[in-house]
Amino acid sequence: MVDDVNPRSHILVDDVNLAYDWPVDSTRERLIEAAARLLDEGGPAAVTLREVGRLAGVSHNAPYKHFADKQDLLAAVAARELARQPRQSRQPRSPSSASRRAGGTLAGVPGVDDDAVRSMMRGYIRWATRYPARFKLTFGSWSSASAELGEAASAARSALVRAVEAGQAARTLPDGDPDRLAALLLAVTHGAVDLALSGHLSKSGKGHASPEDLVDDLLRYLRPAG
Amino acid sequence: MVDDVNPRSHILVDDVNLAYDWPVDSTRERLIEAAARLLDEGGPAAVTLREVGRLAGVSHNAPYKHFADKQDLLAAVAARELARQPRQSRQPRSPSSASRRAGGTLAGVPGVDDDAVRSMMRGYIRWATRYPARFKLTFGSWSSASAELGEAASAARSALVRAVEAGQAARTLPDGDPDRLAALLLAVTHGAVDLALSGHLSKSGKGHASPEDLVDDLLRYLRPAG
DNA sequence: ACCTGAACACCGTTCAAGT
DNA sequence: ACCTGAACACCGTTCAAGT
């Protein structure tokens, strides 16, 4: 089982941290973290307010002092995930990707190379693959789309739009409304990873394609002919 | 589709029926129908075995004689949905689409026109939009992917592959592995509709794009230059 | 072979009360 | 302002028993 999380234990971490194991101080944050952890370990069914409270070191109805109800707590988990995801997507991933960038069309500009979009999409796929339950939760049906969740979502969206505009400037993406192109890219990526997670992407044989493959396919089709 | 038909049931219906309101006799079918109906009306939370039993006219634990547990019942709902969906996608939709077909490149061949793929994708979007809860259920996380569900899924997939091959023959889709192209098309469609349902597709302003728009965009980018 | 009613453990939520 | 323990209605599942 999971050990107790004590208040004021570890130090809060930097931007880059993928953050599976942050103990955070305020009760509210600890409740969110506990819910996310239970989600990862046992799926949605494992997230009970009683267990959330136990993990956070409070009683099973203390959450009601911080959230309207269970749904509201889960919305906070989703919003936190959404707020972190673009940062995760943007972080450099390996030395090999850095060396690839040196051959890119915008080699001199740090962080704005010709496959910034591809990197973001890979980050998205990696996040969804690593935390499938959080991914499913984030894009679940929200009856009361909280303002917090909506803002986090549009922030994530505009980060992608900026990457698309960079790709258009570098002539690796076609012209046209960058918002719409970003939506297309997000749709393929999201759809591919969601289908893969639920086993609806033919997993074996000749038809096999990973989400990464499908994103690469799309980027190839999008590449201007010139 | 060769389940036993009991006495005073309605006759099993033709291929075309969208089938929201089929009374069927066997208890097993009635349980599945009741679950689907509750899902539509109140979301996953409304599907309780007690209410399912009440709607089907049996006790609240009669389902255990037909399904291992609640999850197994829900898997049967998903499998039924998956088995119906390709037929729904293939059905003719309006006179206008038939007249459009007359101008297509394969006008003489019934049901294999140049936008068979587009029609299927629109059918998919329409199904998901009309029954969002069934859609979310079907692509939810299945711990024990039942054989029935797997078979239904691959049948749906191969119907799309055939449409893709028709599009390639008509030169409206690029060459290449049709399975992989089908996966790309399904990914965009699925992703777009899933994002739209969860409100993550920018709903207003200049960036607005419907799932249908995004599918059309992709088909345009895929169209061979020749 | 199919179904029922009672029972059990568990859950979300409410509430009066404590600091 | 935040938290607790008891209580309530409800749920999935099991089981002994009925036809």
C-alpha cells in the first residue's frame, strides 16, 4: 500500500518535473494529488472520497470543505493535468532530439525548430500513454465545465497554435488558419492515442500503426509540395 | 444477429433501422437495451443494475444470470453498438448525397462513389454526436476486452478499409497501405468528435471547426496532386 | 435453467458538533 | 475557517431458496 503523506515533507519542484510524486502542503493540493494517485493505480473506481481522505491524512468528508462534491475534485485533477501538459510537451526530451534539431531549418533558434509541432504531439502521446486514466478523465464528459478547466484547456490549445505558426513560417506546414490546422493536428493525435488506449487501433499485422506513426503520416501529407 | 426470437416480440428489423426503440424479447436483450437507454438518458451514473432490472421487468440481480457482472453487461452494450455502427455509417443519408454521387468518378457503381469514406466518417460523427454516452462507453477502458467486443471492432475497421481502397481506386486518396490510411482517417474522426464532445475543440471565434470540417480538411490534404 | 428477496460491505453526501 | 463522527440512502454482489 501507499505510505502516508505528511504535511510539509518535500520541497516543491521545478517546472520541468513530470510530477508523479509531489507531496504538497495545503490540504487542497494533497487531496488533488491523492485523487490523481488513486486514479493511476486503480482507475476511476479506485477514487473514493474515503480513500482520498485517508491518503491525504484527513477524514473522509473533509474534501467537502474544499470541493463542492466528488465531481468537482475530479475536475480539479483534470485542470491540473491540463495545466501541466503543455509544459511537459515542450520540455526537451533527449540528446538525440537536440542533435536532430541541429540539422533543422531553424537550427539557430532554440526551441523553435521545424518539428516543434511533432515534439509537442509526441509529448502529448507520451503523457496519455503514461497516465491513461488521467488522460481519460481530462477528456471525459464534464457536466459543469469549471472555469478553471476551461482556461487550462485554452492555454494548452494556444501553445500548440504558436508551434503551428512556427511550422508555417519554416515552410514545413501549409498556409491557412493556424487555429484550424492546430485542431486537425490535435484531433489526429488525440484520436490515435485514444484508439490505441482502448485497443481499437489494429495492434498486429501489416495494418499496425502507433500513434506516433500516424502523426508522422499526417505531417508528411501536410508538407507543402514546393 | 441470429439470436432466438421469442413469441410476441416485434419482428427483428431491417438493416437500416437506427434502433433506439426495439423491444426484444429475450431477457438478455432486454437487459442490454435497458442499459443502453439508461446510459443515453442519464449518463454512466444512471446505469444501475437495480434500474436496469426494473426497466427489463426482472429483479435487480437477475442480470447475474446473463452477465458475469455489471462491467460485462456494459461490454455487451458496447459490442452491440460497435456491431451496428458500420451499418449505420453505410446507410444512404439523403437525396442530395445521392445526386452528388451522380457526379462522382465512379458514378455507375452503386455504393462505391468517390466519397464513400467521407460518408462513413460523417456517419461515425453523427452516431457519436447522437449517442455520446454510448460512444464514450464503447471507447472506454476495457480491462477484459471480451472476444465479442474485439470481433465487432475489427469488423467495423475492415468496412472502413474497403471504403479506403475504393477511394484509392477512384484516385481521390493517395496510394499506400490502406489499413494505415484507414487508421489515419479514423484517428482524425474519432479525435475530432471526442474533443468536440468534451468541449476541447475551440467552440467559438475564428478557430472554430466542427468534426466534419476537420475530416474534410484532411481529405483535401490527402487528395493526390495529379 | 432462470429468477427472487434478504443480507453484506461499501460508497457519496448531509449534518450537528467540535476547535 | 476547517475538520470530525454518526447517520442516511443507495449501490454492486453474494447466497439460500423457490419454480
